[in-house]
Amino acid sequence: MKSFFNSDSFGDLTRLVQLTFDQASEKQKQLFATSYVDQLMDWDTPQYGLTFNEIIGTFKLTVLASIIGDNAATPLRSFDGAGTFQGQIPRIGHKFPMEATKLRELLQMLETQRITDNAKLQKLRDTMFGNVADAVKGVKDRLDFIALTALSNDGAVVFNETNNPDGRRFEIDYQMPAENKTKVKAIWNEANLQTADPFADLSKVVNDFKGKVEFGTILMDNETLLLLARFKSVRQAIYGTDKLNTPLMLPYMNEQFQRYGLPAIQVVSKRNNVLVDGKRTVVNPWNTNRVVFIPSGKIGIVKTAFEDSQIMPEENVSYSTYDRGNIVVAQWRTGESKNEVAAEMTQASSRAIPVFTTIDGIASLNIAEAAV
């Protein structure tokens, strides 16, 4: 059945969803908070097929040209070539019901004479778009979850009963090279605040990749940052020996790190809820035992495919698209005719997967295990 928000009294308010999306796009305005995926990746053009092969760029040391004689042939170099990442574009989505009790409240509001038509219209818009916003943000956050989990777990993400309780069980391995996974000399923890040298650990990663990758950012959890700022070796490198008790704040730490040739630190602050047996459970996509170095610029691409509804739209369902057409919002009403509970449904879905095209230029530092 057509959406409750497509009424004879106020017209098809569901069209306002697409209008709002389009206006935001034209003005380059963010309707929702900027996602990590948007910061780190570009979006590919949607495709019809669900499988893909994506070229993975290579970061290697430059091969020195040979010094050759005047009459000698120029040496021919072999081309290592770029790797490929193959996979299937999964479907991401969820829907929210607005049940009959809420619809009754709205109907009662519409019948009230003391409320102006403009106020009634605004209330309907706010209610409708609140449902849309929750649905869309959940899709964007799932893409963030995939990207951040993979970055902080040595290039792999596993979907299980904890982080995807009502969905598929599968794993994505982005093929991070073994040499990009390193460990600290001494574990970063409370017991080693006076003896461990995180400054040397971070510097070693940068030096090991010199000539191969220009790192732009170090990603870490806020908990790790707070610990890092307390290490004697870090404070001494920044303040010397006479100001070791001076508070060390992130802006000043980054300023000093960059003077030493280290990338700036960006704190990954992300928490989400998943529903397990109807109860909310907090999940953190970032592994707090990892510090991750990423190259400057975009580090990947989001591969997308058209949703089924974009190929075969259903009657009496209102559709809108967001984020370059990659997230589809559907609105419809359920009821007795289909043996369903009466409700207004709002669904957001997307066929998308982040792909790290610079995976061999990303370095993962394990701060919870010491190198042998």
C-alpha cells in the first residue's frame, strides 16, 4: 500500500525526501555527519553485476636506473604489475516500522483544529524524515564499520553473531602484505610507561616505508592516544627533561610529531549499537590494540551495484536515493491485505563494499604484542 505520507490532504510528502537529498547535493551540504568512508574513499559508479575485480595500486621502492656505457643497450625492467581484489558486493540494509499507535497520534494531531495546517505539515515532515535519517545513517555506519574494522585488524573483517547478529556470516580479507604488519619493541601499557619507547616504534614504521609510501595520517583509538601522551619517552622527545609534567594535548603533539617527520594523529571515535535479541549492544569497530598508518589522499574506493528496487521498482512504494544514488530509501504501508501488522515502513538499503586500493601502502602496528 502507498505510504501514509502520501495523502489526499497534504499530497505526496515522500517526494520531499528526494527533494531534500537533491538540494543538499546541489549545495554540497552534508545532511548527516561525514562518515569515515567518505573521508577515506571515493565512490565508484554503480554497476548491474554483483561481482567485481578492482585493481589494487602498488607501493614499491623506486628501482634505480643503471649507469650504462655509451654504446650499451638499456636494461629492460620487468613490470611487477598491480594486484587485483575480487569479491561480491553485499547488500546492506534495514527497515524501521512506525506502528499504528504512532499513526493514530499523527491522525489525532491532524484532526485538531488548534494547530495550523503549516504546523501539521511540519510535524509530518519531521516525523517522516526522522525515520529516514535513522535508516540512512545505519547504512552509512555499516560501511564505516567494515572499513574501520578491516583497517585495525590487519586488513580483515569477520561478520559474526556479535557484530552482525541478524545477517550473514562471512569474512573479507583485503590481503594486507605480511611485511606491513609489525609489532612494537615493548608493549604499550601502564606497566611500561617509564621504559617503552612508542616514539621509536612509530618512527621505525615511517623509516621502514621511506621511499615507498608517504604516510599522511596515523589512526588510533582515543584510549591509545591518552596512553601515548603519558609515556616518558614521548614527553621527553617533545618537552625535553625539564617539562615532563606539562599536559600534552593532541594539537601540540601533532605539531611536534610532524617536526620529527611523523604523520599527524587522527583519533578514531566511533561507536554503534547492534540489536541482539531486541536489546541494544555497543560495538566498537576499531581494534584498540592497533595503530594504523595510511597514505596521504584517498586510500580506496566504494564499489557499488544497483539495488533490485532500482531495476524492478514495486508499485505503491515511494523511492528516494541518497549519496550519489547509492542508498535507496523506500517507504510503504503494511496491513491486513498482506496479512501483516498495520505499520508505516521506512527502509534504507545499499549494495556497496569498501575496497582498499592502497592496501600495500597501509601499515598496521600491534601495540599489544612485542616483537621477538
